[in-house]
Amino acid sequence: MKTRRTVSSFLATALLAAALTSQAQTWVNVYDSGHDGIVGVCGDMGTDSAGNIYTAGRYIAPGGSSMAIVQRSANQGTNWNVLDQYYEPGLSYAHNRAVAAAPGVSGHLFAGGNLNNLTNGTYQFDTLWFIREWNPVTGAWTTIDDSLDLVNDNVGQASCADILVAPSGDVYATGGGSPLGWQISKRPAGALAFTTVDVDYTGHSVGSGWDMAYHPSYGVLAVGDVNGIWTVRRSQNGEKGTWTTVDSFYTNRVWTSGSAKAILVTPSKIHVVGSAYNASTRKTHWVVRTSSNGVLTWSITDMALTGTSVEARGIVEDTTGNLVVCGQVTGAAGGLDWVVRKGTPGITYVKQGKNLVPVATMTWTTSDDYQLATGK
């Protein structure tokens, strides 16, 4: 709604703006982070049943240390208040990269990310993945998972990247990091501890899970990359040994590498967005892939944007069925542009024999292309 790599705050702002004003032609910043002069980075956004909006990320102090933070807005982004500020004594780096609310108006809230000691831009030891839970009854935050499964991560990239709370109350978390790769953990409803249910299933994976979603018919889905290949995994009940790959987007000599970054489940379709390298064009493409038959087959529905650094990172659907995708592309001046693209569903008629058969279409347009001023 979501990462070991820093997800810039503009991406989360784009998702919020898409959710609130997806029909508008003019985009505005509804929140520009500035907490007592400290730089902020947003890692994820989410909502609850009461309509509150949550952001999770970190604040970076002038000395370079950071604190994981969760904020909430009860009025569509006009005002924000801090719910949690978390760090570990002796460590200079704490970053929330995921946030999720349990079902129900007064449900529990979850946030997760990673801890490390960052000195002069260098991670000093194995990164720790963490998950924290807010109890609405006590009003207190507690650390409920401090995973050591990724302790051989010597480049500081291991992290919890996304959290999913299923309607049953089961809590899932995905993430990973180089060189250990993909990991999914589960805390069954009523349980106290997480267990690893899917990790490094190739045995030599470099990659990670990036986002998760739940479908009442198809169970839990997770997207990411394994060995440099765009990957979608699925399990009906989320238990260990039940996960299968339902999309490995790799075609020999054409699409040779990629990474899925976000997933959207609708009643009729499942959409996954990310980036993939095409050997024919010799460029990285912004990619949207869609399944209309319950993950049995997939098709590319958008791949128009290309460049040396291109990536779709988030996707939502508005109340009229339009898709809104945000991400980044290489700008004309060489820097990065934030881009929002809108997919409008439609119908075209194709002649089959003597009959005209209706075929669903999706027309994509770029609704926002934004770059910071020179020097920013």
C-alpha cells in the first residue's frame, strides 16, 4: 500500500494523493515532512476501517542517526500526529518500511523495518528485521519480532518490507535481503510468535519479498524477486510447504531480469507492478502485469515507460475502477522523475467469425510527471 532500499516520500505521497484525488488533473503535496527541522523518509502507507491514514518511515537527525516513526492522520492528510518513535540504544539506524492495520475500527496496528548501526554511510553489522505492534486497549507499542534469520546479510539490506493482516487475524510479513533473499513469516491468529513459512526456496537466492495481498479465493500472495527474476508466490493457507510460484516473469533472450514491487487484488483481477529488463530494447521497462483467471496466466498491460532507472512501485484502484500506479523514471535531464500513471478500463469489440465479441481494454496515460528543482 509498499523495502530494504529507501522508498522516497514522494512515492507514498503519490499513493495518498491517488487515493484521495485520483480524478483530479492537478497534483499537490498534502504533507511535506519537516519535524523540527529533521529530514523525513516515508517507507509505507496504509488505512484502517475508520478511515485513518498511517505513514511509517524514519526521521534522520543532522548527525545521520535515524529513528523509526509511525504517524496518523484522521482528516485525510491535513494534520498528522506521531504514534510511535522507535530506536535501539547504541544503534544509529532504525527504519520502518511497512505499516498495516488489523480489520475492525479499533484493531491493532503493526509496523516493521530494520535496525543497524550506520556510520559514515556504512552498515557496521548484520541487519536485524523487526516488527512492532500497537495495542488499542493499552495504548502501548511492543516489539513482537526481532528476527535473526537474516544474520548473514553483510551489506545491510535485510529488512521486513511489508506486513499483511488477513481477515482471519493471521499476520504475515515479507522481506529479505542480499545475499539470503526471500523470506515470509506468519503469526497465526491468537499466537504470540512469528515462524518462517517461506524462505530462500532455491537455496541460493539473492532477492526478497516486497509486497503482499490477500484474496478470499486464492489465499495469500507475495511479490518480489528471486535470483534477479520477477516472482509472485501464493499459498492458500500461508503454512510452510504450501507456497508455490504462480508467476516467474522471465522469457529467454527477451525479458531477462526483473523485480515485482507491489500487488493489487480486485474482485475480478490481480495486478502486479514493478520493473523488468528487455534484452531487445536494451532498456529497463516500467511493467504492469495482470491476471484475469486467478493467477493461472498473466499478461503485460503496461510497459510504455523505459530508461536506465525505471520502476513502478505502488498501485491502487479508485472507486470508478481506474488503476493508479506510481513510481520513478529517468528524467530528460538525467535525474529521477516521480511518475503517476492512470489506467482507464474500457471495452472494444473484436470480430470473431460473423460476431463482434467484447474485449476488455485498459488505456494508460501519465497523469503526473514531477521532478524536484535543480540541486534538490
